[in-house]
Amino acid sequence: MSFLKAVSLSLVALSAAGLALTLFSFGIWPLETASLWIPGYLLLAVAGGCGCALSRSGRGLGLAALCAAASLALLLPHHVPVNRHGAHNRNTDFRILQANVYFPNDDPEPLLRLVRETNPDVLLLQEVNEKWIALLKPLEARYPHHRYSPRYTNGGIDLAEFWSGETLGVEDLHTGGLPATAVTLRVNGRTVCFLNVHTAAPFSWERAERYQHQMELLARRAADRFCPVVVAGDLNAGVWSRHFTALLEQGGLVSARRSYGAHGTWPSFFPGSLRIALDHLLVSPGLTVTDCRAGPGIGSDHLPLITDLQIEQEPRRE
């Protein structure tokens, strides 16, 4: 019984430590990485709480209940439905497929099959190298417009965009320090800017500083918009990251996941509840998300993200 109690209290302590770092790390790397694992903290709290109940550890059970409640408070906003006026009477069904294809992956067929099945209007890809340009060749016949661009100045190809419809402009943003490409389209009579983004993975002090700077640049770019903005890509940020929440607040953006579930996308080989939502689609408040979900595996370490939007016609000015 003492062994069960020790193990159970250890599980609860891990959950408590992770939640404390999530709430009080203040965006400091590497403490901030604790915010990636909220579903795991819930599982640890539940498992540890059960063990504490069996070993009759009242304090441990109380702490486990507190950790479970805190985890649920962070998770529930992604599952509670919100009121979307007119979402069922939408004028335009506009679908975006975002995916990190993963450099070492050599098989494009799962992605090509997903594109055939879902028929996205815009396809935004990351980790596309020279090899993948050849592998994606079949998509060029499907989409009259396509583009490959670097993530960093003097770097190799990383970003790819495929789209149809009226194009108003395309801009590489890496020259300004933001690893992104902006594609501005006319959709249902409305101008919309689509940003394909791949920020640095903050897994060292140097890369964490670069990542923070890129997230700040992205927030400023979204805030300075002249039209509705869609931000999509591998942001290497969890939904409970301080830098991610700052991006939403300062950029005036809304996560497409909100009320549709956490939908973890990385690593793809983890069970669903333990995957992290590193891939995102964010929209300006004027755009309505009508569905958001993770797609099936495509041979990458990331799952794709499929999002449907309602893009209403711009109101006429009297």
C-alpha cells in the first residue's frame, strides 16, 4: 500500500508541477514548454487520484482533484460550443488544408489522396524541400496557382501554397524576419490575406528567442491588416503557450479550434489525447469558422488540419 501511495503522489506531483509552470512560467523558455502537455496532466491527476483514494491519502486526493479541475478549466473552452450566427446559412464554403509534410517523408500519395477527398480551396504546406516540389507535381494541374518559397532569407525552400481564384498579390515575408508567405485573394467579393507560416521550434535558448521575435512580428502583421487575415501553419506553439495567447490578443485573431476540440497534430504517432496542437489556423473576427478538425496521417510526424470558413460578401457602403 505504501508503494501505491508513493507512486500515486508522484503522479499527482508531476501534474501539479506541470500546471504550476503553465500558469506561472510567464513565457520563459524552457519553463513554457510545460504548457504543451495539459491533457497529460489531466491523465496524471486522474490516475494519481485513483491511487490516492485506494491508499487512503486524503491530501493527495484533494490535490489530484484540484489538478484535474485546473486541467479541465484549460481544456473545456476548446470543446464548449459557441453561438455562430448564420453559420448554417453560409454563403461560401471555403476550405483550407494546412500540413507539415515532413522533409524525410518520401510518399506523397496520402497527402494527394486527402486533397482529392477534401477538395480544399487553399492548400498551405510546410517543410517542402526540392524533393517535395517534384512529389507535389500532380497538384499543379489541379490548382492553377502555386508557389514555393523559402522560410528564411538565403535558406532552402520550405513553404508551398496552392490555390485557385482571383489573386490580388503574393509576398514573401522572410526578408522582414517573418518565416511566412502572404497570398491575398478575392473570395466572394471580399479581399482576404492568407499567411502560410512556419516559426522556429523553441528547443534551445537561441531558437526560443528567434521564435518569440517571430511570434511578435506575426502579431503585428495581423494587427496591421487592411483586410481579414487567415494565419495557418506550423507555429511550434501550444494553445496554452503565453506567446500563443499573446499572438491571439495582440493580433486580434481567433483560433479555429475554439469549440471544435484541441485536435492535437504532433507527434502523429501519439494517441489522440496526448498529441500537441502545434499546427494552427487563426482568423480575423470577421471570418466565421464552420468546422475544424485534424486529418488522417499523411506519413508526416504532423497531422494535417482541415478548416472550413464562411466568408461573407463585403457589406455595401451607403
